[in-house]
Amino acid sequence: MPLTVDFPAPVRDWIALNLTRGVQPDHLKRDLASRNNSMELSSAMVDAVAAAFLYGVPMPGDTLDLGAPVIAFEPDPLRVPVGPSIQLAERKTRVIARLQRPAAVLLDEFLTGSECDQLIALARPRLSRSTVVDPVTGRDVAAGHRSSDGTFFRLAETPLVARLEMRIAALTGLAAENGEGLQLLRYQPGAESTPHVDYLVAGNEMNRESIARSGQRIGTLLMYLNDVEGGGETVFPQVGCSVVPRRGQALYFEYCNRAGVCDPASLHASTPLRSGEKWVATKWIRARRFVPGGNGR
Ligand code: PD2
Ligand code: ZN
């Protein structure tokens, strides 16, 4: 029978701030224990906040259950159909490889060469420096983990974008409305995306409101629009796996199970591009219809 205790909001926020700054959980536990808290309570408080960062689960409220089961990620099967090829509306794509953890599939001929060129031509004149969400403030900031240029398209903004969104819906079995606006990214030499997870961490008000409006992000589709000359691989450092971008191919991975727990093994990055350009189109997919907030997320 778990024992329920008070969890004062200022203590929770202090733990969240220090975890965001990179302070080790054990250090925080010892610090709390030195201030008249039992080690069991100190550990439970830090573990509950750390779980929100690691597994994308909600931040604890103003009470805590001591002795509650430890959170662990249990993978669900990928939503994608099984088999060597998949019919996606008017187009058939071939499966190159599947990965169980993180749950992923690599697809050939997801887009035609002409579709890749058209997307690049649409995006090139409207590129600006990519932004990321600051985990503390929730605001968009330049640089951070990504040094590419990018632009977003509205849902069905052009006939090509609408056609691709139908293709993605057929792949995932999720409505096109669950998708955030298609994002086009261009990496130039030296540009990279440092290791991150795509699910939203409830560490700031903007992310909490975004999750409340549209549900958690549950999957990412990366569509590679050109062959790269060197570098620019999408890597999953927790599982030691990388994907080399090939024009027209797509990588789809899922990280949030039906219980709302997200997979830390989905940590990923784009390695620094050595020469030329890398173009990729990204679709982030929500658990429910995507309703953008003031910052577009
Ligand atoms: O361009 C990539 O390979 C990449 C890597 C990591 C893209 C993203 N994340 C993303 O758009 O979330
Ligand atoms: Zn990413």
C-alpha cells in the first residue's frame, strides 16, 4: 500500500531546474536528504521529476506516492504495416530495414526524385535559422542543438505537401491532422543536430500546454531529399545505429507507447555535415489532432 506524501511545488521546480542544468540526480538526492528529508523521500522526489525528463511523462503534482512502481518504457509494435512493401495511397514503398528499439523502419522510394526537387525548390527561398525549444523557458531560441536552416509548411499548403501528408497518414494509420506542419531543413558544412529526443518534456509551461492541446509527439518521419557527400548521418547513439541519407528514402521511428511513456532509446542526432548540402523534410506526429499554440507548436 503506497504512502502518499506532500510534494511542495518549489521543491519540484528546484529539482527540475537543477536536472536541466545537468546536476546529477544522486547529488540532488543527497542534498535533499541533508535538509531533514528521509533518503526514501528524497529519492522518490528526484526520481519522479527525472522520469518526466527521461520518459516524457507528466511532472508530478503536489503529492507523491512512496513505493509506487518505477517507470519503464515498454515498446508497442510499430504502427506501420508488416511485409516487404507497403502501399501508401497511390505509391508503393519498399522496406529496407526494421529496428525494434527504438521502433523504426527505413523505406526506399518513399518520394520520387522529382518530389524531392520540388520540396527543395519550395523551401529554399524561405529558409531561416532553425530554432529549438529552450527546455527551461519553452521559448524558441536559435542555435541550441541544431545549426541548420529551416522552414515550416502549413498542413496541405501545396498540392505536393497535401499528397505527402496523405502518404504519411497511410503509413502510420494516424490522421493527417495529427501531423505538425512539415518542416524542411538544410544543413551546410559543419551543421549538425546534437543528440535530443523529439517527444516533449513537461519541464516548462509551453510544452505542458502543447501536450494538453495535441497530446504527446509519438513518431517522427525523416524524408531524405538528397544524397550527402559525407557526414550528415542520422544516428541513434543509445543503440549504436546510423542511417546514411539517400534521396527519396524515409526513416520513420516511434517513441511514445499507448500508456503515454516515451522511449529514451529514441535519442538521435544528425552528425556534422562534411561537405555539400543535406536536405531533409521532417514530420512530427501527435497522439491527437495538432492544434498549434502562439509559438506554432
Ligand atoms: O536531419 C536529421 O537527420 C535529423 C536528426 C535529428 C532531424 C531531426 N532530428 C529532427 O528533425 O527532429
Ligand atoms: Zn529530432
